[in-house]
Amino acid sequence: MLLHLFALLTAAATAVLIFAGGLVTSTGSGLSVPDWPNSYGWFMFTFPLENWVGGIFYEHSHRLIASTVGFLILVLAFWLWRAEPRRWVRRLGFIALGAVITQGVLGGITVLWYLPDPISIAHASLAEIVFCLTTTIALVTSPGWRNGYVGRRFSAAGAAQAAPYEDRRLQRVALATLATVYLQIVVGATMRHTDAGLAIPDFPWMFGHLVPDHWDPKIAVHFAHRVGALCVTVMLLLTTGHVFAHHRTRLELLRPSILLLVLVTLQITLGAFTVLSHKEYIINSLHVVTGASVLVTTLILTLRAHRARFADVLGPAGLAADTRLTAGPDHSGAAAGARA
Amino acid sequence: MRIGSVALVFTALVAALGAAACGGGEKSAPAPAAPVTNPVDPATAGAVTGKVTFMGTPPPAEPIKMSSDPRCVNPDAKTEAVMVAGDGSLQNVFVYVKDGLGSLKFPVPTTALVLDQKGCQYRPHVFGVQAGQPIEILNSDMTLHNIHAWPQTNQEFNVGQALQGIKDTHVFTTQEIMVPFRCDVHKWMNSFVGVVAHPFFAVTGADGAFELKGLPPGTYTIEAWHEKFGTKTASVTIGAKESKDVPFTFSG
């Protein structure tokens, strides 16, 4: 349980890091500290507080939060290595460690090379992967994942009736939604780092039309992000609609579905206000972190939909729970059984 | 064992990326050799003079909010992008000979031109240098600055100056109109340098006047550049020891 709480803390810290990274780009502070890994020649952790001024405040804070997250993931990886019985979860810890190290190096390179677009976009995109990894570790070390989830209408004693089952249609649509959300975030990162955020300056119209009446690369990227938002919304409605229709008693699916609807509404609102406010930096940064939250919430829903596939690697309690796996919902006809 | 292999791969990746990173921040290459004598005969040299004016109602200079750095706060600080005098004289216009000098080569001054950071603003806001001429960047403030030049054809650089009195010298080797400077710590700080291959350039002062002297007889394209209003060009022919007036007018 302590390991799970630590993993949760690490995932939460990663979200804070993404928000801090959003602040760096939103305020145009990425090059305010020109050296790396030092800060104006000082060792990063001894940089005087009185010098945290202007853009340095955002960039240096981002570096310190990144170092903290890196340290948390290092501890998490070794904790998993020592205490986690599932080999794939132990590996996940080291993959997260490798990803966060790579992420740090990308962050350094992008500063030393004056923010080249491909490196900056890779830095932004890998950040989401790191967040996904820490969230996954937090999820798969949770009691619910390990021991089985309890349905809304059932007590713990009645968990047998609420046992998870495989719904292949849900699995497929959730996975497709996850891929769509990630792709949308990569397009968003591209828009952000190629300075195309205001290439289409109005909302909801585009230069007063439904579709832009003229084009250049920046307008195309911006347009792709808006179309991506529409695709993500449709995919999320399909996924959550499926959950509401067929799995409403499964709280582990219902809760992230409700949260997703809230988050995607918030995200579209923030996106609109980012344009209408001419990229006000707090709104812009909240748009970044809310997008990341949509991604990991979709990931949680997807992983939970696929949980039965992991039954063979669960502990004794989880194995007991997964032996209660039942057939899938009537609409799919996809019989699912315990894989254990 | 497999984890060890993964760790080894990541160590190698980090080392490779780190090594690559070290190669990215090079300073400008040394300027090519320049002749030591001026090819223009002073007995025939002429000049182009003029005044740059603004027609219309200029946008007012905005106060600069410096609250993000307590060591910068100056309630009187205003933006310098558009500075128009009462008679319409336009300041901070870079005027230079764009074309007409052919293949003439000119000696490059070895004296550095100083770009000072004072009161969290660049001094001067617009200036010119010859390609190969050193620029000495000075921090006169009690705070930190980064100096980030982002040219299109010359070498980009970004250096930090953490202490008052620090100086750095940089050289732009290729003609480029204009190279912007900015401080990413203090967003309001920006400056522009015109890098030209000859000594025939000037920046207008408060009276909007400029003078390009020492020009050999010939026909020239003169360009005036302003950071908000763009460029204007004019053609002029000067004879031996002749001085011609070339006025420029911008409008908003």
C-alpha cells in the first residue's frame, strides 16, 4: 500500500511538472537560463533565490521540479525492483526511469541548441509518456487492480457478482481513443513549438469561416489540432457512452468515464480561451496539463478495460478475484474468461 | 542482467546526447580577412544625407511593466519601438547602402561597439556594425540577463551574464539586416543590430537625421529599416564630392 501511495505521489508530481513545463513555453522562458545542467554557472540546487526573477523563475522551477520527479522515479524504480513480485511491473519502473532520464537530456539539449522544434516537440511528447508510465505504475500497484474492483451496487462481500470481465468492443474503442488523444497531444505540441497557437486567431470560426479560407503550414497545424479536438471528443463519447450503456455498475470504469467528460469539456473551454485570450499563460498552461489529464484518464480506463489480460500476473488475491471473471456483455457476444 | 543491459544502453544514449549537446553552442567563426586601407578616394567621396519622418498619428510609447524583477523596476521606462518627435522625426531607423558598392572591400574596425544592458533596457536600442566588427555586450545592471541573438544567417547565441560588470564579445561575420537581440529573463528587452559589409550605415537619432558619408561617386540603393514600419528604399546617384538629400517617410 505504501508503494502504491508513493507511486501516486510520483504521478501527481509528474502532472505538476507538466504544468510547470507548460508555464515555461507559455511565458517564452525556455532560454532564460542559457546553460545546462548548471544555471548561470551555479550548481542547479544552489542557484540563489534572489535570482529567480522574470523568465528564470519559470525555467529554473521547471528544472528543480524535473529533478524532483527524476529522483522520485529513481526511488520508485528501485522500490519496485526490491518489493514488487510482478516482473513486468518491475520492468515498468526501469522503463520510466530511462524515459525520465532521456526526457531530462532532451530538455537540456533543447536549451543548448536554442529550442529546435523537433527536440522541443519530442521533449513535450515524451513528457506525456513519462506521465503515462508513472500513472500506470500507480494504477497497477493499487489495491483495486491487484485484488479486484467492487461494483457500485455491491458490498465488498458481494464483489463476486461485480467481477471484471473482458469486453472486447470496449477494449478496442478505449485503445483507439487513447491513441487519438496522444496523437492530438503531439499535434498540440507541434502547434505550440512552431508558434502556431494563434495562426487561426478566432474561435469557434476560422477567419470567419467554418474552414480557413487561406492556408500556410502554421494554419494547417492549428487546423489539425482543432480537427483533432473534434476527433478526441467523438472517440471519448463513444468510449464513455459504451461504459454508461453496458458497464454502469463497474465503478472502476464509470468513474474515469465521468471524469473524462468533465475533463474534455474543460479542455475544449481552455483551448477556446487560449485563443481568445491571445495565449494568456495560465490558461495556456492549464490547457497543457488538462490535456495530459485527459490522456492518463483515458489510459486508466483502457487499462482497467484490459485488466483481465493481466490476471496471470496478479498476486494470490488478484488471482482469486479473476477466477470470478464472467462472460462479456450481451451486446458484444464476446465471451471472455479468466486467463489465469 | 537484462536490467544491467538496459541501464548500459541508457548510459550510452545519455553520453551520446550529452556529447552532441556540447557541440551546439559554438560562438561565431572568426571574420574573414579584410583590407587594411579604404578603397575610396577621399578627394572624390560624397555623401547621402536625409531625414526620416513619420506621417500620421504614431502609437504612443507604452509604459513597461518591470515588476517581474524587483531590481529592474523603473516607473518611467517606456517602449522604444516607435519614437516620434513633435515634428514627426522618427528615431531608431537603420539606414544603409543596400546596393551599388559592387565588389569593393572595406577595412573592418577593430574597436568594439558596446551594447549595454542598463536599467533593464538595451542601450542602444538599434545600432549597426560592420561584419567582422566586435560587439562588446555589457551588463551594467544589478540583476541577471541572458543575451539571446537569433539571426537567420549568422550564428545564433545565448549567453548569461549573472553579475554586474560582466562583458562578452561577439562577432557577426555575414551581412544581415537585422539581427534581433532579446533577453528571455526580461521579456520587454529587445534590440536590433544591422550587420553590413561596409561602413555606410547610420541610425537616426531624435531629430530623424542620418548621414552616409565617404561614398565613392555612383548610383546607390538606400534602404531605411524600422522595426514596426518595415522598410523603404530609394535610389540616388552622387557625383564626386557631391552630397544628396534622400528623405524617407513612414506611415502607420
